[in-house]
Amino acid sequence: MDNNCSVIKDLLPLYVDGVTSPDSSAYIEAHLKTCPECTDMYNKLKNNEYVSELKEESTEVIKAHAKKEKRTSATVGAVVAAILMIPVIVCMIVNLAVGHTLSWFFIVLASMMVVASLVIVPLTVIKNKGMWTVLSFTGSLIILFAVINLMTGGHWFFVASTATIFGLAVFFMPVLAHAIKTGFFSRNKALFVIGADTILYLLMIFAIGLTVKLPGYFRYSLSISAVCLLFVWLVMFIAAYLKTNKLVKAGLITFVSGIFAATINNIIGMILGYTVTWHAFRPFTRGYLNSNIYWLEFIVCSIVGVILIIAGLLKKKEAK
């Protein structure tokens, strides 16, 4: 292959796409009349044969890499699993030798399941590692709670489980939502996350109520929860579904947050049946620190919120 062929082969893809200059096109055409090798490459490019071959080769490379990665992950996972089984077997032997029965061995076994969910699952799972790691970790943690509760004769399993699941969901529910690719919730991930967190929160409230059995618990807890959840859902609706620009959304959320922060304590007091005196704004009078803080929260959030809303509306007007 001479230098001319090298230049022509570099230019052929551009020539086929029709983006070469007239002089370059004339030079390429003159060369093709005298060079069978470059002419053959031109015909293949024109018929998309090279594109198909490259796609097939890239697909095979990706498949081979995926198989290799899967084999490597499975091998490492098996080795880690074997290492984790060593303390389990040792504890089983010691437990049988000391107590002639299995008791705290099951706690150790459940603990190793928690470790495995954080180590083995990410190594062996190829797709949606985050989702399966979170699910396996949560499941193994609930099993650990159940085993400890059973061994100690406790009555705290449902409270601990629902509280743990809710706490994990607050942080990791977006990971699960990200794994949803099709369907209604794939188009409404914010609704899925807030809806699931709300259900898990209410389950936790009910589990606590069934455990503590305090008079008026459900009336007070559900009323206070309704106020707080209303704020969360309102923020979610503004952020995800209100059809306006981000500045207006940020301004509305800031304004609503200021109202919520300044009034939530008084609202809770009213629900609990206390005599509520609304805050007085006396910035230069001693003894009104809390009231002044609530008012400052409301004033600052209102000012910032209005500024953001105005800026967003002006930007929207300029865009039109």
C-alpha cells in the first residue's frame, strides 16, 4: 500500500458521505480509476458492508468481555463466600460443643448474610448492581433482626424492621426507581419514590402504635404525620409536575418551606391540644428568641422565594 492509498482510504468515508471538497472528490475519483484495492473498499463502504462487519465485531467483543467479567465475578464471589463460611462453621462447632445445641450460631449465620449482601452480591450481579445490593442487604438485615428477636424473646421486631426499612428507603429508593425502565413508574419516578416512602412511613407508625399501645397515639401521630406529609407531597408536586422553569419552582419551594418552618411547631401544639400563642416578632426585645427565629425564617424564605419567582418569570418571558 503506497502513501496515496493510505490518504485515499482515510478520505473514502467522507467521500461516501458526500462531505469532501470538489478538489478532494476529483482526486479520489481519479485514484479509484487506477486502484482496484481502494475501489473495492469504496464499494464496501457504499454498500455498508464495513459498517455491518464493524457492528458484528464490536458485538462479539462486548459479549466476550461480558462473559469474561461474569466468570471473574463468579470466581471472586465463590472465594469470598468460602472465606465467609469459615467463621460460620467454626461458630457452629463451638456452639454445639459448648451448649450441645445451636443457638447464637444462627445470629452469626444471619450476620454473615448481611456481609455477603454487601460483598458477594455486587461481585456476582452484572445488571442493576445497586438495586440488587440494596434489596439483598435489606432482606438480610430483616432476617438478622428476626433471628435476634427470636433468640432473645423480644417483641421489638416489627418496630425495628419497619423503622429500618423506612430509613433505608429514604436514601436508597431513588436507586430502585432508577432501575425501573418501563411502565407508569418509569415516567413518574418522583411519584414512585415519595409514594413508597409514604407507605413505609405509615407502616412504621402503625407498628410503633401496636407496640406501645398508648391512648390517643394513632389520633395524634396520624394527624401530625398528615401535616408533614402534605408538605413533602406539595414540594414533590412543585418540583416534578408543575409546568414552569426551575427558578420559579425553586422560589415556590423556598416560600412554602418558610411557611412550614415558621408554623409547624404551633400546628403540632394545636393538634396535641395545647394553648397556642402565635409568634410575636420583637427583634430588639429579650425573651423572644424563638419567636424571632421563626419570623426570620419566614421573612428570609419569602424574600428569596419572591426573588426567584420573579427571576424565573422574567427568564420565561425572555425565552418567549
